[in-house]
Amino acid sequence: MQFRKLSDLDLAGKRVFIRADLNVPLDDSGNIGDDTRIHSALPALQMALAQGAAVMVTSHLGRPAEGEPNPQDSLAPIATQLSRLLGRPVPLVPNWIGGDFKLEPGQIVLLENCRLNKGEKKDSPELAARLAKLCDIYVNDSFATAHRAECTTHALALAAPIACAGPLLAAELEALSSALETPERPLLAIVGGSKVSTKLAILDSLADKADQLILGGGIANTFLLAAGYPIGRSLVETDLVPDARRILDKMVARDAAVPLPVDVVVAREFSPHAEISIKSVADVGDEDMILDIGPETAGKLTAQLQTARSIVWNGPLGVFEFDAFAEGTRMLGKAISESSAMSLAGGGDTIAAIAKFGIAEQIGYISTAGSAFLEFLEGKTLPAIEALQQRAH
């Protein structure tokens, strides 16, 4: 994947426009609940400031109405936090499209919520042409918005004199490309979650790439039913059984494997205090609900993970929120964390499981990009990334 990087450019004295992801949660009083995204944006800002650039940074926050400023949509709390973290003033600039603000090399300003600008959501070329006059270098450092064709993520990348990826975006793209486009083999993919319907495109895409496709949660139930096993009252999507069979056939045709569970943890009620039992997949009763993979399955999958050279993980193997049904996800997470393979994990539930089991430091790369990460797994073209690739030379 070819694209320019901010780290490769001479920034001294240049006007640098950085599109970051500063969309942090705010409480009713405007206090920041979690500033992780602000911390993640700092390397790009510090890199540009250290080289003596005049730095403009902007982001969206929430879903404001274009052209209708409202205090609850303001980046003012982010400006305050950036000032504290950078140890220097970071003035907030409203109504910035016309460039009516002062900015010298070595200084930084935060440009008010970009979604307040008319034409932002519609990816307006006219707006992009105006914004391009503000800068010498455009930087996209927001992979979380890369799946959206909006002015500050797409049209501006095409209109600016130079367009490049910031360090956060570049690291994400390099990790994804390494795992999915040029992986070391064997490539083992783990896809869990409640519904096949929400991840059918991901399953289809990975079925074309992975050497083994491990399934968990309600997704595995649909595949077990497709393979002829009883699933009792387990969560399942019977209308997608033909798609499950098609994906199984696709993997077989490639001489790849879908190692379905051989034993499962079941209960008669969906509750953290439910009485559990472990059964062979052939012995699941009419009143049983499958809520986790069993220990034999977890042991087999853990052994298979030891042979992998690349691992992609999206979704838990069971109802990991309940300790009684968390062991399958815990064992595989531990195996991934101890593997020497390149590992890539992403998705909200996956990140929650990683946090619960305390293995974040041992995972190769954790994507927090949400929808953009999932769309990349699906093999979709991300507009913001496509724009950077067009401007690579």
C-alpha cells in the first residue's frame, strides 16, 4: 500500500493541516470522560511542532447540524486538554474557513468542529478548494473516519498541495496490510460475535485469505447448524445457514480449514448465575443454549494458534461478559498474547475482552477504529485511504 508519511516530509516553516480524531465522550457539563483519542493524536502534533511547522488541527465531535454552532458541539474542552498535554497554548479558532486567524511557525491552533462547516458531510469540492488554501501539507491521522467520504477526510486530501498519513494512520495501515494483504503464512483468523448477518462480508473476505477460520459465539452456532449439529435454543440465524454452508465449501475448495467446536458450554438460561454443563456438540439438548466453546475445543484451537505466523482477531468466542462463559475467549486471548505471530485485533467486544483479561501489552496491534477496521476486514475501499494513495506521488 503506497502513501506518503508525515515522517518523510520536511515540515519546517510549512503550514500543516492535520485531520485528527478528537471525538471524545463529554458529560453534560462538558467534561471529557476518556481522553485516549487526544493522547493518540499527540505524536503527529508534536512531530510537526518540533520541526517548526505552523500547525492547524481539526476534528469532528458528535453529529452537529452544519452551519448551526452550538456550545455542546464545540471543541473547547479538547482545546483545554491539548494545551495541558502539549504544555503550550492551543487557541480554539471558530469560523476558520477563510483563514482569518494568525499562526506562526512553531505555533498550533485547534480549528472548531469541522462538521459545522457547510459541505463537510457532502464531501464538497468547493469547500475543499477553500481549505486547501490554508495549508502546504494536509495530514490525515484519523483512521476511524477513513470509511467516510467527507471534505476533511477525502476531498481535501485530493485538493491540498501535498497529502500524507500521520503516524497513527500510517501505523494502522501498515498493521492491516501486513496482516491481510501480505501476511506470513499460516494466517489464522478468529471471528466471533452474536450474528452472522453483521459479519457476513468479513467472513466472506477472510474465507478467501485465511488458512484457518475459527468461529465463535452465535456465529459458530449458525455454522454448527449448517454442519448438521443440534443447537437447542441457542442464538442462531437459520436464514443464513445457506451462506454458512457456502463459506464452509469455499474454505474446503481452497484446502483451508474451519475448525468447528467439538464441545461447548451450555446452560438452560442466559444468566451469569446459570447452571452450566459441558457437552459434545452432538449432544446439545433441545433446551440447551450454547454460550461458550468447551475446554477440548479451546485446547485444540490453542494448539493451532501456536502454528500461526499471522493472526487476525475480531470477536469473542462466547458470552465473555459472564465469567461462567468467558474461559474460551480467555484461553484463546492468552494463546494469542503468547504467540510469536504477528497479531492484529479490533472491534469493540474484542477490545473489551482484551482489557478484561489484561493482555493488551502482548497483542501486536489493537485497532480502535471501529467501523473503518471492520470495513477494511470486509475488503472494502476506504475513501480517505484511496485519496492518500492517489496522492502518493
